[in-house]
Amino acid sequence: MKCFIILIVIHIAFGSIIELNDTDFARLPPLYDLDDWSKCQQPNDKYCVVDAVLLARSPSPVYQLLQEYSSQSLKHYNRSQIHRGVCVSRCDGNTSDWRAAAEKCVNETVQQYGLEAELLNATWCSTVGESRNSQSSQVLWVVVILLLVLTLLATGLHILGDKCGRCDGNKYLMAFSLKKNWHILNYDRSKPRHDARMKDLACLEGMRYIGIQCVIFAHVILIYVYSYIDNPQFIEKTFDSIVWKIVLNSPVWIQAFFSISGFLMAYTSLIVSEKTTLTFGKCLLSILYRWIRLTPVAIFALWFTIAWYPQLGSGPQWAWIVDREAHDCSERWWYHVLYVHNHIPLGKFCMGHTWYLAVDMQLHIIGILVLLLLMRYPFLTSAVLAFLLLATTVAAGCVTYLYQLSPIITAQSPEDLRTFFLNSSILPKLYLPSWMNMSGYVCGMATAFIHSHYQKAAIKLNQKKWFVSLCHVSLHLGSVVVFCGAIFLSDVAPPQWASALYAALDRTLLSIFFSIFMLGCINECKNPLYNLLTWRGFSILGRLSYCAYVIHFIILRYTVASYTQLGHVTIYSMISLLITTSVVTYLLCIPICLIVELPMIQLWKAVFESLEPVHPTEDHAPTSPKFDLVASIRRNQVNCQA
């Protein structure tokens, strides 16, 4: 309560320096405007999204107000630049140069304010009747048809085999069976097939689903920031709201996903180590499996974005939002295949939200190699994990202090967010590198070791009052960490040492608190939230969470790019877009998971099993299920991980 009161006082003390009401905004040229799309549909009509800078040839109160308002760059758009959707054909007249025609169109809209406009760029245009079919699109059609044929054939053979009392068809073909993959997708974790200890992890599926919903809402806000809306002042005013400041700092909760990922990797490996030795070769196979686990859906979404997405619609913002992304992805796709796209220059619009996949893959490589070391030298476990946690903590603080950065990812102007962090220093230095996100993964690994230790010692943490109490307050403590970050979104920022201190501790503390909560849920520390997380309905939704994470931004972009008029952002419109996107995303995830994701995993399983050596003594003797790192991860992590 004291922290909350302090935040309210700081919020009041550091409000915006320049406040404008609706009457003041009416005196200014609108930041965004769109020509009527329906009146630019004649053959060969050209519709362009253009950016222009405003100029005043003589002293102008309007221009001075624009500059003063834009100078408060942390909270305001650069109002000295305007963004227009222009039907160039309408302004062509006697001008043969369409760029000059577009500048003429824009100037006509700002003359009434006593200003002039100079065109900066007019890159993204669409022409009526222009063909968007490509060779890549045709190849994708072949791949999709092939997948559908294999799916129908495998499913038919599977059903026929069941009716005949036998189901021993080709194991490679059976990987595409809808019946088999639906059984995997709908598998009840509370009744495990292989290891009873895995039933304790049912709560993680609920965590993933709730986490994905939070991610979708954050991206709903982002999509409105860089799309064309008629009330951009709504976005600007969010930087003055204490509630929105807390929401803007919510991306720090991404550490929860890393904690879950680190826990699953380490805990599964610890179970495997009871039956077999973890070797360097098995580590490489685990890395390969992780690549196969993540890549099919990610590449399908990337290929779809490049080949089919531009053909699915049209509109005044379609070239700006969809065609531009297809173009950028066609240049950068191989970075995504190698999972290094979190280290390339910013400003490109190619599935930017999938930076998480690159970091997760890199952390998996680091984590499995660290685990190999700890398996060989168990006495180093505490020291190594503590060193990694301390190293990432100190690194974040030092980078923030040396580069004079804000510790909050959204502590950037709406203009920077509109250009997808083109000029951001915070994102590439403090937010995207894998070593800056190691705290969540390391805490997840530590949680796996702690949980495994207490299981072997037959100690039930849910019977320890001190731990149950700590579990109950852990999320509240994590929320306090997020609340405290709101002070760095004020006009007058705290001293740099405070920024460095917060940057060093925010993700580390949040990872620790979430890991405590996760450990409590795994150990069945009863509370209302635990009951929610273990709800059976989250079983399928949690396994679809990885697919949902990859494709939800495609749905968001499609929805906004299809608008033929300026959007209007309100809380109601955000919630409506959140619900619509969530429902459509999960409905689409079901066929993608059954036809693309799970078949590739099952195909890898079949290929890997065919490579395993067969010993003569195993031909007829009944044996217990084999345990190895890759096979166990394959069985126990068939659920979709975000």
C-alpha cells in the first residue's frame, strides 16, 4: 500500500508538461488521414502510404505548438511529421511524377493550417489489378496439398486398421494420422503414461494459456500504436496514467515463460538421468529436437507471411502493414531458421514477436550444456547457477548505466514504437539478447533441482507453512516489482544509478518470485489460482499456446490492415480485438497443430527410433520403456510450449 501511494504521488508530480484538449487538437493537422479507398479502385489506380514533414515558411503559432508538443518525445508522437494514405491517381493532374503528385495531395490537406508538407517517403503503394502471385506461393500450395494428402491417407489407414483389429501401419505415415495426433493433443496429463511425476506439471498448461492471453493484449496495444487511428492522443495519454504505466511495464513478465522452459528442460533431464547418462551427443540431439520442436510452425507462419498473406486482402493500410512485412521477411527468413533474429538490426517488420523463440533456443543450448556440466559435477550446482544469475543481473545493470538507458522497454516515444523500435537503444542492448533474459531460465533450472531434491527426500512442500505462505505472496511481490517500474515512465526520470539498479533487479526478482509460485503450484499448494490453473479445460489450450504465440500477430495485423477507414482506439475496442483475436487464433491453431506441428514431431520420433541400435536380446524379451534425453522430452513435452 505504501508503494502504491508513493507511485500515485510521483504520478501527480510528474504529469505531462504540455496538455492539449480536443479543441487544441482540432487546430492541428491530424497525425493520420486516409483518402477514400473505395474511390481509388479504377484500373491502374495507385494508392500509397506516405510520410511527410510539416514546414512553415513564415512564423506560425500552429507550427510552434506542434514543435513544443513533439519535444516531449517520451510521451508524444512527432507531430511535425504526418502520415497519409493517398490516392495518387486523384492528384496526378498534369504531373507525370507520382511522388510529386502524392506531395501535392498532402499539401492540399495542410494548407488550411498555414503549413506546407515535404514528402519524406512513399515506399508502400498498391495498384489496382496488380498480380501478387509468386513462385513461393505456388510451392507453398504444393506443400500444403501434400500435407493434406498424407493426413487423409494416414487417418484413413489408421481408422481402417482399428476396425480390423490391428494398427501397425508404416510408422512414418502414421505420424500424419489425425486420430493419433488428436489423442496426443487431448491427452490428460493428470493420468500420465510414463512417469507419475509428470502429473504435477498440469498447472503449467494453465500458466501458458494465461500468459499467452497477456501477450496478445500487449500486442493489441502495439498494433494500435503503429496503425492509422483518428485519436492518437489516446495512446499518448496512456503514458500519463498510473494504471497504463504499470501495463506498459508488463513485458518484464516474459521471464515467466523462460522460467517454465528452463524448468521443463532441467526437470525432464533429471528424470532421464536416473536411467541413463547424459552425454555430449545426447545434448546435441536435444538441441536438434528443440529446433525441430519449434521450427515447423514458425517456418509455416513465416512462409505464409511471405507467400500467401499479401494475397488475402486489400485496403489503404494493406501495403504498409502486410506487403511490407512480406517484403522484409523475404529478406530475413534465414535468420529465423537459425534463430538468431534477435541480434539483427531493428526497423524491419518481420514477425518481430518471435524474438522470444530465438532467445529460447539460445537459452536451451546454454542450459543443456550447463546441465551436462552439473550432471558430471553435482557439487557445483549451486555455485554455477548462482554465478549465472549474478552475471546476468550485473550485466543488465552495467549496460543500463554505461549506455544511459531506461530500464523499461516501453520507456520510448510512441514514435519509436510506431517505427517498430527503429531507433531504439533499449531493445537491442537490454531486452533482446539471450544473456539479458537468462535470469528466468536459470531460476527455472534451479526450481527443477529443488523440486527433484524434495521429491527424492519425500518432503512435501505443501505441508510447510512457511513455504505455503511464501507461495501465496510471491505473485504479489512480483507485481510490486512491476509497479515500481512506473516511476521510470515519468517526464523527470530518476537518477541513472536508480535506473541501473532497477534494470539489474527487476527480471531477477520477478524470476525468483515466479519460480517460487511455480514450485508451489507443482507441489499442490492450494489456493484459488491453483485451482484455476489445473482446470481440465486448459489442457488443450495450454498445448496450443506455442502455435497461438506464433500466429496471433498475423491475425492482429490482418484485422487492422483490413480497415478501410481510420481506426478508433478505446478500452472497449482493445478488449473486443483481444477476444476476437484469441478466439480466431485458437480455432486456427487446432488444424495447424494437427497437420503441421504434431506430425513433424511424430515424424522425428519415428526417424530417431529407426536410428537406435537394436540388440538381439531385445527381440522377444519384454523390456521396460527406454529412457533417453530426446525420447523423454519428446514424450513429456508433446504439449505446445510458448
